[in-house]
Amino acid sequence: MANPESYRRLLGRLLCLGFTSPELCHAKQQLSQFMQSPCKTHWDSALHLVHYLKGTIDRGLHFAANDNFTITAYSDADWASCKDTRRSLTGYCIFLGTSLISWKTKKQTTVSRSSVEAEYRSMSTTT
């Protein structure tokens, strides 16, 4: 891209939406890897996210006032999903009753030798 500043500005605005749109976390994480030297494909993908948000503006998270306060956590990993580094992705979500209070998708810091190791690292990150 001739002007990567507009890509960085758009992605910065999309990152702020992570609190209300957890379904975008993985896509934003993938696009954030190319902040230094984005190309037209990355720009088009970021615009695709904007169009998705425009079509789902009425959706959001629901927090019930009369819910119980049991903490439940779920984690998952996909082994060696990054084709460039062969690192696995960790994903988790934490609920307070039926309300989602925390979630994250992140590339693991080391390369796992098996899917079991990737899942173990994911559970460790979640706890």
C-alpha cells in the first residue's frame, strides 16, 4: 500500500470494538500482524470487517441482571494453524453465569509438538 497509515488507523478503530464484538477477535488478530507493511488484500479484508459490522449493528452482548454468579471457562487450541510459524492458536471464553465477561484468541509463544501439548498450553493460558 502506498499509504499504510490509513490501514493502521482503521485497524486501530476495529481493535476498540473487541469489547462488544468477540466474533471479530481472530480476524483482527490476523490483520494486526501486517501493520508494518500491509498490502491491498489486507485493506480489502479490513473493509470486509467494516461491512460485516454495518450489517450486524443490532447484535451485541446481553448481561442478565438476575443471573447466578458461577464462573465457567472454555478453552480450545488448533494445532500448528499458522502456516508461516507453525504455532498454534489459543482461544478461550469465560462466563459469569450466562454472561460472557472475558475472551481471547492469541497465537501461542512456542511451537507445540502435538495437539495435546497445544491444548494443555491453551488450558494453562485460560486459568
